[in-house]
Amino acid sequence: MSLWFASSNQQPSNVSTANRVQLPAANQEKETASSNEAVTLTPAPKTWRETTHVHGLAVNSVNPAVAYVATHHGLLQRSETGQWFWMGKQRADYMGFTADPTNPNRFYSSGHPPTGGNLGFQISDNQGLDWKQISLPGVDFHALAIAPSNPNIFYGWPASGAQGLHASTDGGKTWTQPRMVGLGDAPFSLTVDPQNAARVFATTRSGLYESTDSGNSWTLVPNTQTAPVVGLALLKQGNHSVLVGYRALQSAPGLYRSADNGKTWQPLGTGTNGTILHLAIAPSNPQVLYAVNKNNAVFQSQDGGKTWKELE
């Protein structure tokens, strides 16, 4: 368990790569029309995994073949053709990162500039070409989540510059602090239910916690104190949401799914390896999932997590 929480501070090791996975060019016309052509894309060397570590993961809101990886040294894009690019000109340490689930050009982030200090809460409306701080100067969110059903709602947990859970209902312009009753540990990540913006999950070293009242009160998800969930995503399925996460179960660690709010878990999928720290679901196609392990290997599933392939 200590390796899990220390992994973001460790130097990444080499990882093996498999054949590139490329999705059909669905939504390609829409993506081209909505993308900002002025964004600066610099080819990233194949060795990028060996020189940085990953803090966040997101998928383009209209094109499931395009994914974004926030790292210690800037923001990466995996293009539709399978190439990796550094995005924009800012090579900041994006400790907190999320993409708007309705606007493919809009990103949000926090962390540290290369010169030191904290970024506060900032926004980019041109895919990371330019960033503007919109609130909380001096704050450094290490966990940051946007509500898929209402992109004006955010939850964040700062590591410095402020303390405790923060929430915003106006796109990050202003923030309040929920009462946070029942949540003792700092979250490793925060995830919002795609069907209920008031329902948020926090992955911690002492287990997975759930709040149904916008972060004011929290309860431990049963059986997760002995098998904490690391990477977590919520998949919209009918009128309820399915939990997909990496369970640090001593006897059989791996990806699992739960359709009953974490009461029971079933093994999910084959093809990943290592501890999965980040999971993301494509807003336009919930069958497409991405995952990143602690060695920066990136995996993709095109069948709802049943099978996975490692991306070059």
C-alpha cells in the first residue's frame, strides 16, 4: 500500500509497449470543427514515460480516440493517429487536471509552474495553449474533479495553500468548504457520479468514501478498508452508475466493477498490468476507457473494460 501512495513521487521505470490501438474515426468531422487549430503540438519522444510521472487522465468530449495525460512536466495528447504530443507551451506540473465533458477545447488545472509556487485554479479555452488563473491564487489542488452532468460543479482537495475539501458551483470562480463529516484522510482522487453532481467518491488509503450531499457527510463503502480502491471511474448504465476501479486486494489485486454501490465487486477485464492509478471514460462513448498504471503505461478498452490493450 505504501508503494501505491508513494508512486507519484518516484522516478518512473521502463514499461513494455504493445501494438497501437486506433479507434475508428467516429466523430472526426465534429472534432476537427471544434478543435482550436492554434494549439501548439510538439511531438513527444517515446521515452516520455521514463522522464516524468502522471497526475491526471481525461478523454476528449467528442472524439474517444483522443486522450489527455497530465504529467509533472506538462500536458500530453494522444492523437487519433496514435501519436503523442506535448500540448501548449506551458510545461507546468499539473497535479490537478480535468477536461470539460461538454467542451473539447476547455481544460482546468492546478499544480506548480516550472519556476515554483502554486498555480491556483486555472482554465484554458484553447486546449492548453493559454492558461488563465480564475480563482484561489496560491492553492495547489492534488485532487480535482468535474461533475459530468453539470460542468459548473467542481470538487478539489489542495495539498498546499489551503486545507480540506473545496467545492464550486459556478465554474470555479468561487469556492466553499463542505463540512466533510466522516472523511479523515486526504483523498488520492475525487470522482463525481455522471448522473448526480451531489454524489462524489474519494479514494483514500483507509478505503473508498462516498458522499451524497456534495461533500458535507461521508460514509465508508463496505469492504474497502481492507481492499482500498486506487484508480476509480463511474460508468453511466441506465438510471444508475457502475463503479469501475483498481482494488488493492492483497489476494487478487486488479480492476473490478460494482453495480451495487460497492457492496460486491466482480473482476473486470484482461490486458492491464501493474497498479492502475488513473481511469477515464470517454464522454461520447462509454464503451471506451483509458487507464494509466504507476509506471506510466497507458491502456485502452473499446468494450467497456472487458479487454484492454497497451498503447505505444
